Amino acid sequence: MSDIVGKKSGLVWATHLSVLALVIIWLIPTVGLFVSSFRDRDQISETGWWRSFLPVEQGLRGRASVDDVIVQGDTFVLTGSLFDDEEVLASVGEERPPITAFGNAGRNPGQFVAGEVADLGDGESLLVNPDGTYEYRLAEDPGNRGPRIYFFASTPPVFSFANYRTVLTADNMDRAFINTLTVTIPTTIIPILMAAFAAYALAWMDFRGRGFMIACIVGLLVVPLQLALVPALQMHNAVGIGQSFLGIWLAHTAFGLPLAVYLLRNYMIGLPRDIIESAKVDGATDFEVFLKIVLPLSFPALASFAIFQFLWTWNDLLVAKVFLPSAEEAKVMTVKIADDLLGSRGGDWGILATAAFVSIGVPLLVFFSLQRYLVRGLLAGSVK
Amino acid sequence: MDPITQGLVTIAVGVGGCLAYFYVSNLLLDKVIFPARGAHISRNINRANLVRPWLFLLPVVVLLTLYLAYPVVGSFVRSLYNRSGDEFIGFDNYTSLIGSGEFRVAFLNNALWALVVPALSTFLGLIIAQLTDRLKWGNIAKSIIFMPMAISFVGASLIWKFVYAPDPDIGLINAIRGTFGLEAVDVLQIPFWNNLFLMVLLIWVQTGFAMVILSAALRGVPEETIEAAIIDGANPFQVFFKIQVPQITATILVVWTTITIGTLKIFDIVYAMTGGNFGTQILPSYMMQFMFRDDGRATAVAVLIMLIVSPVVYSNVRQARKELS
């Protein structure tokens, strides 16, 4: 079977190439985000991330210095280096990127080529050299404020963790990260045990109503969460839980249970009957059989569910928006990004990319290290 | 108490409480209520075994009843009341919803999503499963295509903003248009087509899911059938479409319905990308507009979503009952 394709080498190549194309299409958006998160914020808006390894033509502006004006007849000559200007220093620091073009008007900042004298009319002229030195000839006394010089400097690509520092220290993103963990971990652990007991009962205990219970679980698997939101929140308000972490723990736990019971029951029913029955013949109670035999043997299914539930609660936006208070200190990362950053920081692509990467980093790590269990779980219960 | 300690306490209470509940309730049942000794020993053991399954099920049953079963009824009842919930207004919420233009847009868009996303995800998943099956590096390719499953829809929205952004120095699409000398456009504002651009995100996420399941199904196809077809002179396309695919139609259907249900419930993508503007509203995001403002209408939308999903609930339950008997 494996060489039906092998007989036709053209087809082999077509397969390789089409898979490669698909993989690239699938990967490119994420790569863009990843690269952007390390780029300098000014550079992001100058060139696309796919050109991030090339130097960036960065638009800058400064003022000619009036510290040592030389008067030659009717003209006032201003000289100096643009890289001594405070405004320029603030944006490039100690770097001295080569200047490629300059101008004296904001509407056309790259009008003239660096190193050539530009005639500005009325007897005025401006020369900016690639190294930043300039000579500005003015017809009038500049007073105590020099005229503006606009220029383009070719800055080398800058990659740093600066965005990560900004995201994790400012903007309360660190808080949101902790909040996400606070929501996720209890709601991953607690349903497992509850569901395991129930799954054992549904798999290995014989009682009236078992079929009905299983049908209920399967039905609840596909009930849209939307239906649960209003009544559950009303219930929380009625008993005084309100919008709080306790509320979201309860809600997430409950919403995860149908899948947990379904997955675990499907797994447990496949365990060898002999082991369980011989343990019972030896006098073990159901409680002991469950705790000492079934639970350890079900580890793969428990792991599958734990990964599902972790990814689902970590990535959830809907439940967090409804069951957590909207106050700043209770926001989880998804809410923070969707509601705050996309709104107020809509144009700050560096911060957006970094925040997104912080929030998808942990699930990606879990995904790549535990993919085996995830796939197994998907195959066992492809309903949710 | 800060949320972290609160969280740790909750884990301890939750896990410890669960264990304690199961242990103590079993102990009570076996030693106190129906003790396995005395005159009625065998009757007591039988009775204890009748009660025990329900002890094991109790926490799950309580939580599921409160958070999933009761809300199905509770939402429906709430949807018959007005905005503040103090006046019974019958089906007025439904009639006013159906009369509103935005609802119709949301409904039609949702129908479009439910048609396009499962179809394309399943198709792509099937093709990729087949293509990667024979490749040495197939598992790496699969991993990469499966990866978006781990990414939140909010994260995916941000990722795709870097593709769709109107600024040709940020957005890849407009950069490509630029090299052909075309003007930059905001693809999320093109009527009708913007819906398809949003669906691309979900297809990007769901294709991996379809691929994993269908790849396992394809491996389960008996080799003899394939070998026989090859001996009879079938080419690889015929083998795939006439031998392999017909044998996994049941799995394809499962994948298709699973993705359909998922598609009907997604609200994050529209919420984060367009906020439902430019004619991209769908029912779940439409519902969130009413949430906290008009619970009557919010629940009415939720009940309508449930109605759309209910045939699948029915067929799933029937399937499960069939497997049991």
C-alpha cells in the first residue's frame, strides 16, 4: 500500500510540494506574530515583519542647533550634528545610523538625498551628510529656536525583549496572567475526580437508570453554553456568589463534566473485566477497586481530559466575560486582550503581538509536549 | 484573600472534599445504614449496592442539573419575560427578534458559517490526512497543522490581524496587493466577503481536528480492499475516492457534525475581529450584545441557538442508546 504513490515519482513530488505549501500557509500567520513580538515598536510600523531582517528606513526629526550661529553677511549659518539633538537622541539613543535622505518640511521629509546641498529658495540652503553633520544657511535670524530638519536614517533591525518587558510590567498583563492561572488550575483538577467516580459507576456498576444517565451525558455534551449563562449567573447572584472566582470555578467545573464523564467512561469500559472481577472476588469494595485499580489504569484518559480542559479554560473568553467581574483586577488574559488592548492599543502592533504571544505561549507548550494524549483523547470522544 | 491563595484553597477543598465525600459516604453506607452484619446481612449488602452507584454519581448529577439541565428550562422561561424579568410577555422577545434586521443578518451569517466552515475544514482535513500519511516528515506537518487547536480564538484573531490589516506595512494581504500595484483595502469591511475572511480563522483552527480523526480512520481501512483495487488497475485518485473515502463516511459525518456544533457556538472570533460590525454579526455574538442589558432577549437568542443544535443532540443521544443495547 505504501508504494502506490511511489510508482509515480511526479505524484510524489506533487505530494511533497502541496503538503509543504499547506504547512507554510498554516504557519505564516503565527510566525508573523512571533517575529513582530520581538521587533522594535517603531520599526513595526515602518516595514512589514517579512522584511524585519533588513535595515529599516526610519523617519526622524530634529532641530538645527542655534548654539553657535555664524553670521556671514546676510546669511546665518547653523552647523552641528543631528545626533546631538535631544529629540533625535531620544529616539535613536547612542546609535548613529547612516542618514539617507532629508528635508525641511514635514509633508515631504525625504525630499533631498543626503550629502547633496539642497537649495531651499530665498537664498537659503541645507546640507545634511550621511554621518549626521549639517549646514543650514538661513536668510533670517533663527532666534533662540532652530528650524526643523526631517530625515530618514537607515536603522539596523532591532530585536529585543522590550515589548515583553512592557507587556509583563505595565498594562496589568502580569495580573491577568496570574488570574488566568487562578481560573485554569482548579477547574482542570477538580472535575477530574468527580467525573472519574461517576464514570466508574456508569461503566462498571449495574443499576436501573444507567442507560438514561449515559444518554443525558451525551445530550448535555452538545448543549450550547450560551443557554447556561443567564440562569447560572442569576443563580450565583441569588446565593450571593455573584461574579467572582468562586463562580467561574463552579461554572467551568460543571461545563467540563459532560466531556470528562464521557471520555473516562469510554476508556474505563475498555479495561479488562477479569482484573476488576477478581479484585471483587477477593473482597475489595467498589470504592477500593476504583481507587486502587481503575483510577491508576485510567491515567491516559485522565491526562487527555486534563489537557482538553486546560486548553479550553485557558482559551475561554465567553465564560470569563460572564462569570468574572469586569473590574480591572479580575480580568483574565483573553478578556484583557479582546476588550482592552484591541480597543485602546489598536495601533500598537508590538504590544498586541507580544500580549497575544504571552497568552498563547503556555497552551502551545502544553500542546507540543503532551500532543500524544491530546490526539488519543480526540479519537476517544470526538463529540464536543 | 488574594486570588492565588484562594485558588490553592479551592483546589485543596475541591479535591479533598471530593475524596472525603466519597470515602465518608461509602463508609456510612456500609457500616451504619446497611451494615454487612446481623440478621439481614444479605439484604443489607444488596441494598447498599443499589444505593452506591448514586453516591458515586451524586456530585456530577448535582452540578450538571444546576448548570446545564436546569438552564435549558430556565433560559426558556426567562426568554418569555421582559427585559427586567418582572413581566410575562409570552413570545414577544422572539417576534421582535425575528422582526429585526440585525437578527436576520446574524441568522443568515450563522447559516453560512455552518455550511462553509465544516465543509471546508473536513475536506481540507481529509486531503491533508491522506497526503501526509505517506510522507516521512508527515508527522511534523500534521503537528503544525494541528497546532492552532491550542490557540485561543482571541489569540487567533490577533494573529490574523497581522494578515488582514489595511496598512501594507503590517498586513500581509495588502503587502501582496501592493506588489501588484493594487490599492490597500480593509478586507474586514468588504460586504459579504468579510464573513468568509472571518471563517478562514475557524477553518484554520478546525482543519487540524478533522485531520487527526480522519487520519486515524484512514489507517483503519482494511489494506486488502486497497490492494485489490490496485491489482485491478485503480490509480491513486480512484483508490482514495472510490475505496478509502466510502469506507470512512461514518467518521466523516461525525467530524462534520462536531465542527458544525462548534461553529454554531463560536462568538470570540467575530467579537474580537469586527465586533459584529460591517454585516458580520452571528447569533452567539448577537446574544452577547444583550447580555447584562436585556436578559429576556439574550435568553431568546440562546434558545434559538439550542433549537438549531437540537437535531444533533437528538441523533447523538439515539446513537448512544443504540450502542448501549
